[in-house]
Amino acid sequence: MVNWNHPRVIMARLVLYVLVPLVLLILPASYFDDGGSICLSVLLFNKECYACGMTRSIMHLIHLDFTDAVYYNPIGFLVFPLLAYMWIKYFLKDWRRYNKVRLNNAVL
Amino acid sequence: MKHLFTLILFLMVSVSSSFATDKPLEVKFDLQQVSKEAGIDLSGMYNLTVEDFLALSPSKIKAKTGKKLSFKEAIALKAAQKKIKKEFSTNAPGGAGSGKTQLAAFLLCFFLGFLGVHRFYMGYVGIGIIQLLTLGGCGIWALIDLVMIITGDLKTKSGEDLEPW
């Protein structure tokens, strides 16, 4: 069983929080454009669901390519701020937890 | 509980509306005409096939013609591609069946059979509502449907067989 509150595990999470957006920014904006769909709705019913194209939309959005973002999924404009908010919120939460645990360990 | 009921109702409506079968239309792929109706200027592009058109995206158009699409044009492009894709799938030669597969029906029946979703999928809206209200006919009816879908005996409302797996 993983101890999610172990300082090293928290640190690994913090690194991921920073690394994932950086990697996505370094990859070209069209990186996900020409792949097959893994959406069940598309595979079974040939019907795009409301989340289809969200990855591509947000990928173009973080590269400031707004026209393509609208083309792939207009809802991305709504989802991206919410996602960014949650991302920062959880980063700060883990950051505080990391400092607290480290402090406790130092005292003990 | 109230929210759950609303959610199920919403799911039912969306599923049944998306599965409503359309009469097959005549296929007409005049891309210039379609794009003109959608308000997209394809004047800089020649010899477009349908596949090329479906693979277009605003950045590809910009790379080819140098023209930057507006938001409105991007949405129009998507709508036009959707329209062509829909006509293509309902009129594809060889695949002129119901377009409903045994796999989809099986999965719907297995996971959501107690809500009668597989019946909505196959076009039986009336039976679907009955199964929704009776929890799939006390589970037994859904179980019978499941076996019939596996053996391929259950046909769609329009009398066609499901496409095998």
C-alpha cells in the first residue's frame, strides 16, 4: 500500500503537476490531431460525445491557437479555466502538505 | 434520488434522440457547394476528395491557402464535415444495414439493460419505456433480451438484423 502522505510521494506528485503542462507545451500543438478515437461513443455508435475533441481543443488552447480550439471542441473554452483552477488548487494543497510533513519530521 | 431520476431521464432522452433513425438520403458530395453553404471559402484548394475535406482543420487550411479562419467559419467547417460524415455512414455501399451493431446492443443490454436502454437503441421506444419503469421487466425480460441479442434473434424496430459483432 502506498503511503500518499509520505514526503517523497508528495514530491513526486508536485513534480508531475509542473512537468505535465511543460511537456504538453513543448510538444507541437497538432500532436494529438491525427490519432484514432478511443471514445466508446465513437467506437460503438459513430457518434461524438460532448467531450470528444477536448484533448485536442485544450492542446491548441495552451498554444494560443484559438481557431483550432473552437474547431475541435468549443466547450474547451469553458473546461480549460476550470481545469487550470483545479490544477493550481491541488498543487497548492500538496505544496502546503509537503511543507507541513517535512516540518513535522524535522521536529520529531 | 430526485437528481438520479432527472439524470436517467436526461440520458434516456439523449440516447433515444440520437438513435432516432433517419431515412437514407441521396448522397450528393458537391464539396464546393457544401462549403459555400457553410460559408467557407475553399477557392484556393483544388481537387479535394471527400477524405481530404473530412481531414481539413483550420490550421491545415491556413497552411495551404494562407487564409485564417474565423471562429464562425471553424464551427461551420465542423458542421459541414459532420453532415457529410453522417450521409457517408448511412449511405456507405455495403454497409447499408441498420448501422446498429450486436456489440453495442450487447454492451447496452449488459450494463444498462435494467433501464431498457438496449430497446431504445434498437428503436423500440415503447418497450424501452416499459422496461425503464419496470426495471427491465423485473430483470427477466432484460435477461431474455440479452440472450436473444447474443444469438442474433432480436431484430431492430425496422425489421433488420443487427450487424454481427
